Amino acid sequence: MSADELLKTLGCQDSGKALYDFVEELYPLCRSITGEGVRETLRLVQKRIPLDIHEVASGTQVFDWTVPLEWNIRDAYVKNRAGERVIDFKVSNLHVVNYSQPIRKLMKLEELKPHLHTLNEHPDWVPYRTSYYKDNWGFCLSQKQLSQMADEEYEVCIDSSLTQGTLTYGECYLPGASTDEVLISCHVCHPSLCNDNLSGIAVATFLALNLAEQDRRYSYRFLFIPGTIGSITWLATHEQVIPRIKHGFVLTGVGDAGPFTYKRSRRGDAEIDHVMAQVLKQAGEPYKLIDFFPYGYDERQYCSPGFNLPVGCLMRTPHGEYPEYHTSADSLDFIKPQSLVGSLEHCLAVINVLEHNHRYMNQNPKCEPQLGKRGLYRAVAGHQATQSRELVLLWVLNLSDGKHSLLDIAERADVPFVEVQSAAAALVECGLLAQCKETVDHSQHGGCHE
């Protein structure tokens, strides 16, 4: 089922608008790696999909890390002598350095300046800054705002708290016919940033919504987690689950207008890497494939050497390669409904390949079978589309030896997977193919046993 077809069954006529509206609903919340903003975000996700919300106590040891104190913020401002808020958290939650310690103090501008962060190259934008693991506080503002601040005394207030609490994450588990799992992960720790955070949350939510309505070969595990510390915490507390993860990808930055970029898993040749590459190539639009490197999003935790999971990262323009990244310009105006729905459709195409990437045995392997008497051969010679269809049938017959999957055949024939899938279904229907009972080594393309 396509994104549009699913959402129409739910009463929504425009899937791009539905995705965008969800981002808009999430946008005002002040998220961080812990706290009420994360919980409220997960509650909104939970209204749409079956989401279990988990809490892990501050101080819990998770490998080399420790779950931090919980941070919450109620208000923050810098007031001038006239009592006007020249920097106001209530106007934008980006105005406060995330995880700032509480402070209430009168300060001269020169004393305050080391705690003020701007972007010289974009004087109207507010940067996004954090201080998760170092005691600090600060404000972010535009260079234009700073230039208008007089050399006077200011009232500085950050009404925040750092307390023994919990780290919160969400998990949606959709069981399938197999206990083998596909892991799909996104981060929920950024405040009002649309592409880098909310686009991934929206696409992951609607992807789970779609899969919940389908029969599933695989089981699917969706994680909505704080970046870095969230994936580390989940991995540390779910080591028994790790062997079941056969494919996976991180979703981030999928709402801008740029072409797709896929970052391969650390393995580099995992099935998910082949699937992503094949779907992107056959879409006929610009795209980029990049090799794994140990920086970026949570793929670097899933792909750490102690786990080495087959998990890549799907994005559009990579982080740091667009000027709006981690600034107030990553706003509702920056993301596009058509980009969000295009990202969802791409994920659905990837899932379709994973779900149907079977191996088959040719039941008439000695020379080509006669396709005409089975209604599979063209009635009139010379039609290009019909010839292409026949060629796909012949590719499927030739390579269905129990060793090649449908994805192998699609790659070799250089055709979309759905064409190979359709050809295989037609050949099964007329008795020329039989699906193998598979025991698959997902680190390779695998094999099958009769």
C-alpha cells in the first residue's frame, strides 16, 4: 500500500499535508535528551501508533556512559533596564543553550557576552547550541539582536532544573511471521528544528502506521530515542535482542528539498545497503551513496565494532551541508510536504524489497520453457514494452537457481525490483518457479535449501 492509499483509508486526502501537519504540531515543543519535551513528543507519536514509552533512571551505567540528570526548563530571558525581554525563551526555545544550568543574576553586557552565541555569517538566524555533559549556561540570539543590545546591566534568568529523573524513549514493536527484525531509528532530542529531528520522527511514525496495517514477513522495531545517549542506553539494555536485527536504518533530515543520501552500514555490503542502492538507482532521480564513517547520527552506535549491526542512515542533504542546519532557519518554511511524502514512499519501497526478497528454484531448468503456451509470451512481435517484460521473465528464470535472490536478479538485470517481483509471481502462478525454504545469512546474499 502506498503512502497516499493508506492515508486515504484513514480519512486524509493529502499525505504530504498529513506529514507536514504532524511536524507543525511537534514544532513548538522544547525537546532535549531528557525531560518533559521528549515525553510530550512521544505522547503525540503514541496517538498515532502503538508506542511503548520507557524510562531509564539517571545514574544508570550504560557501557562507558551514564544516564544524565533530567533537564527541564520553564522560562528564560534577558531583560534590559526598561524590563523588556531582549532575549526570550517563550519566543523561541532555541534562545537557550540546551541543558543550561539555572541562573538568576544581574550582569553587565561584557560579563554576559561569553554566554551569548550568534552566527556572524547569518545575522538574522539564531544558532542551536547544547551543553549536555558540561555544567554551563547560555543564550543563543541573532547577531542583529546582539548588535542592538546597549552596554548596560541586564537581568538574566534561566528557570531550569537538573534533577535525578529519567531518560525517556519510545519503542514501537510490530511482530511479523519471523522473529528476525528490521530496526528503524530516529532521534527525538532536538527542540524546534524541523529537518534535523522532526522530519525523521514524522516519516518513521507514518511508516510504522503503514506497516501496522500490513501482513509482515519481518518483525519491525521503531525507536524514538534521544541522540547518542538514547541508542547507547537502548543497546546496553537490549543485548539479548541484538542477534535478531537483520536489517536497519536511521532516519534523519528527510524533509528538505535535496536529493537522497544513503550512508552505508559499517559492513558496507549488508543486504540493506544493496536494497537502498537499488531502490535509489531505479527511482531515476539524483542520489548519493556514501561509505560509513564513525560520526553522524545513531548509526555509529549500532555499527560500533561490538555490535556491527547492518544499519545505515537515510537522509536527504547530509548534516552540516546546508546552512540552515542547527539554526532557527531549519523551520517550517525549510521543509517541504512533497519531500516528506517522497521520503515515506522511498522507505516503503525499501520495505517492499526486504519483505519480498525471496529465492526461487526454476522448475524447468533445462533450456527456456515455452512461455507462449502459458500466456507469458507476446502475441505480436516488436512491442518494446512487451520485449522488456519478457526479458525480465527470462532473467528470473535463468537466475532462479536457489542461490540468487530477487534483489540479486534486479541488480544483475538493472531493472526495478518490482518488475522482478511481478515476473516471479507470474512464473510461480504458472508452475515454472517454486519459492525456496530459506535459511538466509544476512551478512551475504545468502542461499536457500530445498
